[in-house]
Amino acid sequence: MGDLARLLKESWSLVEEHQDKVAGYFYARMFLSHPDLRDLFPVHMDVQRTRLLHAIVTAVQTLEDPEKFDDYLRGLGRDHRKFHVEPEHYEIVGGALIEAMRSFAGEQWGVDYDQAWADAYAVIASKMLAGADADPNPPYWYAEVVAHERRAQDIAVLTVLPMQPLEFRAGQYLSIECTKYQPRLWRTYSPANAPRRDNTIEFHVRAVGAGWVSSALVRRLQVGDMIKVAAPMGTMTLDRRSTRDAVFVAGGTGLAPVKSLLEELTRYNRTRWVHVFFGARTRDELYDLADLNRLAARYPWLSVVTACSDDPTFPGEQGNISDVVARYGPWQEHDFFVSGSGRMVKATLKTLAELQVPSVRIKYDSFTEA
């Protein structure tokens, strides 16, 4: 697959600086030739464009890692069932995608690039279809909102009850559609709890400036409303075989998957020391600190350090949480779990690299919503 990977990367480099235009042309071409497909997509297409490009780049970059390539595409295929994608749609998408890239690549685009993308897309489509076919679960679950609590001006904690059992692992994330207020718009959120006997799932959501879904979940959603929840994805899960002490670094509502992992640890951990670093801009945004402190008081192996970056009167640590982590340690022998905004995760990974924490011991979950 080496030659194929080379051709794909070469050809992608020809259009990479025109990503937005490529995506716009792709959707325009697809909707022009098959207008009925427009109903499968949300009214607001900006985030959908970026997700298409992310999927393309990830697929291209993982071609030379067959196991990762296979897992990613099968998971993508399972996930796309929530969009009501049918097998016949894959051919339409592939043709529109190649035509869009050809249109913006210029004279350097040749028939070898055409063939490389046709071959690669055939593999991509077959693996996605196999992943979709192999999943016995429904494409999504309906869930009722059973609790909704505003913890800060822009932060809400909501609890939902799926109408059918939904299996997931602590640390994974789920896609949510706020059906009543933003139909066909899906965003990913991590449960803030490990699987429970009563099947309820808790989410922590911050409403961001132009976040269509997050704003609806925080400001408009009410107890009794129904949402859709799609199949779990993600690999930021615990390895029960590990005996190393663990460090969890959370920024804002990135605390949710950390809470989920901590809840799992409370069920079996007896030997591992666990350190939680929880950062926010102001003390009001440390919205779940009381519960964290209750956990730390109950379990001797758990310690909690909090920090604020823009609250000079806060009595705890000051500064970005990535810098705060660097003041403690040493950390070379620990497992790390990092969750927060893309900017926070990037800064933390840079700090951990400087602290010589092996990358194989770091799992992370980066989120953002345009």
C-alpha cells in the first residue's frame, strides 16, 4: 500500500490549501446531481464541511497503519448509520469527492491520482459498509431528559435515560442530536459516568458562542424532552492490566470523561494512586468541584488539584492547567489521560513531551464546536 499512500498524499497536497472550497464544491456537486440527499444533512453545513475533510485526512494518514486504518473506518461506518446513509450513497460520494479535488488541483492532477483515489475510496467504502453491517445495535437511541441543572452561566449538567440499553465504556464519547431544537446536527459529548444499572447517562455541556447544539442543550433543553444518542466511540479507556499510577488532566467540561473514568476506578482500584488536575478560567467554571472533593475525601488514593487561569483571587493554583501539572511530578512513570478543548489538550501534550512522559502512556480526548 506504500505506492498508493504516496499518490494519495501527493494529490492531497495539491488541494490542501483549498480545503474549504473543495468541501463546498463537493457538497454542491452532490446535491445538484442528487437533490434528495440534501434532506440527510443539517441546515447549517459549516461544521459538516470540516468533518468531511477531517475524515479524508485521517483516512489518508492512516493508510500505512492497516490496523488503525481498519478500526477507524469500521467505526466511521457504524457512526454514519445515524445519518441514514445507504450503500448506494457511497458511490455518489466517491464520485463527487474525486471531481471536487480534480477541480482545484490544477494541471498537476493526473490520471494516476484519479485511479489512486478511486482505489482508495473503494477500500474505504467497503470497510465502512462492513462496519455498518456488523453492528447489531440501532443507528441511534432515543433518550429522555430526566434531569437538567445549570451549574454556571454557560454550563449545564443533564441526565438522560435511553429508551433501550446503551452499552459504552468509561472514557468513550457519544454523538447527540438535539432533535427538537437542532435536527440533523450531531455533536459529540462524553458521558460523565461509568455504565450504571439504571442505564442513565450524565453529560456536562458548555454553550459556546456559535455552538448550535451546545447552546440548545444548555439553554433550551428541558426535562421531558427527547434527544437522539448514537453509538459510542473513542479509545480513552482504562487498561485494567496497568499497575502504574494515573494522572487525569481536565479543562472545563473536559472533566466529564475524567469523572466517568474515576467512577470506574472506584469499583475496583486498590493499588493505584490517582491525581486529578482540574482547570478553568474562573472559580465559577469549576462547576463540579464539590463532587470531586467528595470523591477525594472518600477514596484515599485520589488527590485533586484545581487551578484558574483568569481569577487572581482564587485560593488554589494560578495559571493554565498544563503549566500547573508541570509544577508537580515527576511523571515519567504515570499513565496520563487528558481531556478538554483542542487548545488545552495541545498545550498539555507539549508540556508532557517536555517532561519526558512517553507518548504511549498518554490518552487524550480533544473537543471543540464551531
